[in-house]
Amino acid sequence: MGLVNLYSSTHFIDTEQSNLSHIEKHTQNMRMTLNFIQQTGQLHSRLETLLEAAKQKTQSQGQLYLSHTKIIDELASLEQQFQQLESTLNQLPSDQMDLKKWKEGFIKFKHFCMMATDIIAIDPSTAQTYLNSAQKSFFDFSYHAYLVSEHLSKQTNQTIKESKTLLEDSKSVLYLMFALASMIALLVAILAARKLSEYHRDILSSLTALTNNTKNIPELPRITQLVSKTRGEIQNLGQAVLKFRDVLILNEAEQKHIFELAFCDTLTQLPNRSSLLKKLSTELEDLKLANKQNALFKINLNRFKLFNDGMGYEFGDELLKLLALRLKHFDLPDIECFRTGGDEFVIRIPFTAVNNQDLSSHLNLLAESLHHHVSKEFSIANHRIKVTVNIGMTLYPMSANDTPLEVLRHSMIALHKSKELGQRQTVIFNSDLLKSANDSFEIEKDLEKALKNNELVFYLQSQIHPTNKTHFAESLIRWHHPTKGMISPMVFIGIAEKSDLIVQIDQWMLTQACHFIVQQTLLGKSVHISVNISGRHFTKPDFIEEIETLIAKTGVDAHKLTLEITESVLVTDLEDVIEKMRHLRRYGIRFSIDDFGTGYSSLAYLKKLPVHELKIDKLFINEIATNPDDFKLVRAIFEVAKTFDLSVVVEGVEDEHQLEVLNGLGKPIIQGFIYAKPIPANDWAQQLTVAQSV
């Protein structure tokens, strides 16, 4: 009987120690997983801070590159940690724990972070795009890390269940042992056995309580007393139970933290984009089966960058938190509010709040109510401010094939359209918007290929100077698509301006213009070419170096080059703009304010700018001979130009009446169909006569 006792106790203790070892390993793995996610998130936050420093130019390029080196080293260290963690988890006896997606998410995060930090010192705008992609990848692999942690938790619970079963079996054996021993042992042995059985019952009931109440973990005072009163194996078992309770508490806290990292916005405490996608995923099928639709409002806060830059990041953060709170309390039943990134939020409106009888009108009424709700004053740091938002709305599902990402895309398309219409606008998604977005996407992709495949064509339109014998022209662009034929810039320039494609087009145009000037000069022809420069391009930190390199590479006489910039460039950073213009003027480059009078016209900035000419847009010329208001505005521009000793270029002149009025106001440079249409540069060159340089 002693051998039975010894065997039962030894078997139970050995197995329990093994189970406890497994529990400790699972806990360690969960802790390693959490630490890895925390370090990765901290790295992403530092990269965001570095990006803001690059945008605000609060760090020199040397400092930015030093930070870049440190971040690259940290990424390498994180990759080593991940490889160790992956190796450890792959050794676990499980065929249900899929680490592939987690690994893919981290690799994407690493690559996007590397691309962002590589270019952060020279192109913060592109770095922001890469950083946004890195953030999405971070959310993705955080979610998969949560799944791994959940699986480790399940393995731990399974181990506990095995311990529970073992304890039941051990108790039965002990009961049998003591029943037999009662016939041959002393009363003391019987009493000792009963006491031992009571301890086991306490341990078993505690384990049962722990496994059945993982959400509300019990205190276990009887086990605490048992550990203090006993010694040996019973004490070890009690300590194992208490240790298991500590593991459950730690696991619960870690799972909660991982969930918050993956599904909650830390600033506003609203659910984030991942949480929204998860919500849409669970409800789409139910809505399709019930033939019902919910509504999604995509909301963008206007002028947030102005508040953030002008008042400071703390002010901006507080504004976002207050706006989030206000959106949460929008007076509709059962709505849910999400922050999907930056200054963008989403409100999900359930079917019960959507009146399908007059859907469009009802949605617009809801949107107008939301506009009013948001427009009430905010009080932040002794400042009282009002804000506006733009709203893009969509119903979902729109079709049987809708996915969560597709629903979110529909709302974003509608939001982008509303922003094109101005501030405080609302647009409801429809199939026409989708087609337009898809067409724009196709044009953008084809335009990328066009830049590589030499499909763009360099055009020139003459500018007739009243006295100068030099041949003046504005450089223009056409696109010869391999299947669609000639495509007007009216179609693709607006799309290009929304991305860095416009910078590539600018660079192509500048290169073509410089080569053309050099070629014509060698032929003895005096030409002067104007090139439009986009605001996105002009404000790039390396714009000066780029122009200097182009001048040196082509050998162009920069006195024969004019750069046209729009007034919108001037509101970004006027002092930086002036410095760049003055620097390039040393090479002889001239500057023109394009579409003068259509944007942010101000005599104050015009007085400071080292410009040579003002260019009047066709919009003011169309009815100049018949519309007194247009005439007065154009006359005022001529007077301004005369005051500051500037030339005037007038584009879009098409008939004699317009020409007569303009010549009566001064001696402008005329550009328009009345003299010449845009033609390929080679054709334009053939029309020139040899002229002496002026």
C-alpha cells in the first residue's frame, strides 16, 4: 500500500511539475510577444516624431540622418528579436498556431519604416505615405500577435484542465488507498488521510474556480492558508495553484493591452480602423441575408494642420479628443464612432436609424445635423475655436460582393469628392463616383508607365512680345497613350497633382525645356521658355539643388528660362519661397506668378517677391470686352504690374475685341489662339527665324 501511495503521489507531483513548467513557458512567450509589440510601437512613434521634425525643419539634415541610422539599427534588433520569438513558438507542439501572417505583417512594417526613414530627410511627404503604410502593417501584425497570445492562453488552459483531471484521478486513488488502509492501520493514519483528502479537495475546487472564472479571477484565501500551514508536496501543490492564478492575472492584463494596441486609438480611446474593419466583417453577411443596409459616415476635420502647426501639437491632440467625444454623443441611437487615423473619423449608423423611404434626403438631413453638432465652439487652453468637417457617406452593403475594405473605400471616395467641393460639404457615394475613382486610378497607373515609356510629348505655345525679338513660348504637355490616343492635360494633370507624379512631370518638362533652349541656341535662334512648377515640387527641400544640377548637366543659359508658380505656393512658407527665388535669380532665372488674381493676391507679398511678370488667367479674358467687372479686375492687375515694374502676360486671347481692350491697357505679352495654338516643340522650332540674342 505504501508503494501505491508513493507511486500515486510521485506520478501526480511529476506531472504537475511538468504542467507548471509548460504554464511558465507559455507565460514567458506571451510576455515576449507583448514586449516585442510594445518596442515596435515605440519605434513607430519615434519615426512619426522624426517625420514631424523633418516637416517643421526643427532638425538639420545631419541630425535627421543620425536619427535614421539609429532607427535602422533598432529595426535590425527588432528583426533579431522576432526571429528568436518565431523560433521559440515554432517549437511548441501545435499545428493551429499560424505565424505566417504575423511574420508577413512585421516584414511589411520593417520595409515601410526603412523606406520612410531613408527618404525622410529629403522628402517628408513621400515618407509620410510610407509611414502610413507602416502603421497599417503594424495594426495587422499586432492583431496576429494577439491571436498568437490567445492561442498560448488556450494551451495554458488546456494544461490546467489536464492538471484538474489528474487531480481527480489522484484523489480517487487516495480514497481507495485510505479505505484499504483503514482495515490495517491505526486511527491516526486514518485521520491523516482524511486531512490530506481535504487539502486535495481545496486544491481541486480552487483549480475548478480558476478555470471556470477566467474573467473574474477568485482570491483563493483557503489555498493561501494551506500554503502557510503545510509543508512538502501539499505545500508545493498549493503554491502551484497560486502561481497559476498569477499567470491568469498576467495573461488577462497582457491580452487586454495587446487588444488595445490592435483595436483602440490611444489618443481618443475610440476604436480604431482595425476595429472598424472587424465590425464590418461580422455584420456584412447578416445585413446581406436580412436585405438591410447600414450607413457609414467618413468625417475629415478641416484646417487641422493649421491648428496643429499654429497652436502646437498638444493643442491639436486636445482638439482631436474633444471632437471624438462630441462625435460619440451625436444624438442618434446605437451609433458607433471610430478614429481611423490622423484627422479622420468614422460614424457607423445602424439600419434602425436610417429611413429608407426617402434615403438620400434622410442621409443629407443626418449629415446637416452632424455639421451643426460639430460646429459648436470648443474651448482649449483659453482659446475658443470653431471647426468644420467634410463628410463622405455610403450605405452598405451596396452589392453581394462588398467587403469591409470596399465599404471603407466607398466612404473615402465620397469624402474626397466632398473636399473637392470645398469645406463643410457632404457627398453620398454612388456608382458614378466609383467609376470616376477607378478611371482616375487607371490614369494614374498609366501615367506612371507613360513617364517611363516616353509617351509624353513636349509642346510649346508662342507668347508674342510687343518689343523683344526673342521668341517666347510656354512649355505644355500632351500624352500620346498607346491605346487611347492623345490625352489632354485637362484629364491627367489634376490627378497627377494629388501625388508625386506631378513632380516627375515637372522634372520631365524642365529637362525638355533646357535641352530645347540649348539646341536652338546652337542653331543661332534666340528663344525663351516658360515652365510651370507645381507647388508640391517647388516646396521640396532639394528643389534648389535639383535646378542647379539640371543647369550644370544641360549647360543651359538660365537667363532664357522662366519658372511659373501659382499664388497658392506663397501661403506655404513665404520666406522659404523668397529665399529660393532669390537664390535661383543669381543664375538668371526669371519668375512669373501664374493665374494672378485667382488665388491669394496680396500687394504685401508681391512687394517682397523677386518676380518679373504677372500672368492673367483666361478666366478673366473670356468676357473682358463685354463684362465691366472683368475689365476692372484686369485693369487693376495692369496697374499693379506698372507699380512694381512687372511685365504682364495674358493667356487665352482668342479674338480682336479682346486684343484691342488689352492693348488699350498697356503693352502685354499675348498668348492665345489669336496668334498661335500649342504645337509640338519640333514644329514650333521649324517656324523660327534666326534672331540675334537680346
